[in-house]
Amino acid sequence: MTTLAITGGTGFVGRHLLRLVTERDWQARALARRPQEAVPSIFWVAGALDQPAGLARLVAGADAVIHVAGVVNAADRAGFAAGNIAGTAAVIAAARDAGIRRFVHVSSLAAREPGLSDYGWSKAESEKLVAESGLDWSIVRPPAVYGPGDMEMLDMFRMAARGIVALPPGGRLSVIAAQDLARLLLALAKGGTPGGTYEPDDGRPGGWSHGDFARALGAAVQRRVRTLAVPAALLRIGAGIDGLVRGRGAKLTPDRVRYFCHPDWVVDPGRAPPAQLWQAEIATPAGLNATAGWYRARGLLPSPRHRT
């Protein structure tokens, strides 16, 4: 039976990954800072990326490592470095010490443009560590990830429910459902040729224009939406306001503004995962509908008949 060592199992993508592990009757050892509810086939390991003893317990007896954990929002460059660079180095060291060869690393499409944001820079640096690790590695650069359980895109759904979606000035993006991303990570942990850097998506050629994606969000919440292109300067002001209102919980940060305003976040078709290994199964309109339903079931999004 395959046993995986997984970081980030308590997060959005990690939860989808663990669900697939249990469905396939595999086993996983998952890192967690705090006690977690019991899950079939999952052994929770107390620890964190900056705790070598916990990482050693995590990887003991595993066949492969899937490194999902990372920092997507930090107060400064040092915060991104600690979570995404030092954290990755620590997991690599633990895998090496345990004699594990297979290593799957979750990066980001932002790593293609390390000069745009501290987040992208930190992910690019983490990729260098993986590529130089000597392990049988695979790197996955997801584009925007959505799905049930995601709290990062909730504000976009809420804007759509109100009938207007504020967007960066122009550009295109690719997206992927968390369930599909989780399937790819498991496929790479089990097989595939080591040494690949992959950019998966929903299979939509050329990705989505911001406007088309906003309208897809509107369809998911059963609302006709208008789009509003917001200049970068106003987005920066909005980031300052979000920081004042939500503090460390702010979703729109100056770092993200620089990222959002880049016009091309479409995956490179030349870096698509091999078709015989993986293909996207969830069409984005259906996936967005399921995500909206998840939000509504938890009172995070109004039902269409109850809007004001």
C-alpha cells in the first residue's frame, strides 16, 4: 500500500488531496500544528515546517513526499522566504535523510515572474531548491485554484452575487479545480517521469479573459454581472484600505496587486502534464457552480432568491 508524506494537509488543496487518498485506500502521514479530527487512512503528525523533529516523523516510512504547504500571504519578503524557501529546504532535507526519492512540489504560476511579487520570488527560489535537491522531483505550478473549501476566491463570488465584479485592467488567466489539482499530485507521486515542471489548468485553450471569468462567476451565482476594470493605482489604494480593515487577514495586499495586474497568467501548453498521466475532468462552469453551492450551504453566500 502506498504511503505518502503530505505537508499542507490542513489547507484548502491539502484537504482535497487527503480526501482522494482515503477514497483510493492509500495511506498518508499529514503534518499539522494542532490536533485534527480523525480521518480514515490519515495519520496526523504534530509539527511544522520549522520543526525538524516533526518533519522526521512525517516522512518516516513514506514512499513519496507531496509538499503542498506554503505561504500565500505575508507581511513582508521575510515572511514569504521563511514559509516558502526555508520551509521547502527543510522538507527536502527530511526526505533526503529518510531515503525518500519521490518528491512532488506545489509551486505557483507566479514563479514564472519572480520580479513581480515577493510571493512569486519566493516560489521561484523554492523551485531552484527542488531542482537542485538530487531527488526524483516534479514541480507543479497551478494557476488560480478554486473549489469547495476555498476562502481566497470568496470575495469574487460575493461581488458577482451583488452584480458587479471589479477586475484588474485587462489580461487573461487560467484556472483549475482543486479536485483536479489533487488528482495530478497523486498521479505524480505514483509515477511519471521525474524532472518535469508542469502547468496544469482546466483545459480551456488560451485561458479566460478576466471579463469572461467574471461572467462565469455570475452564472454560478445566477446573477447577470457587470465588470469594472480598476486601474492599478486604485487597486493599490484598495490594498491599503483592506489592510487597515482586515489587518493580517487582508486578501488584497500590495504584493497581490502587483501580481493581479500582470496581463498574462495563462499556463504554457508546452508544460502541460502528459495526457496519459492526467487530464482535467472538471469543467470550470460546473466547478464554479459546486463552489457557490458550498458557500451557500455554509451561509457565506446568499441564495439567489434571498438577495437584497
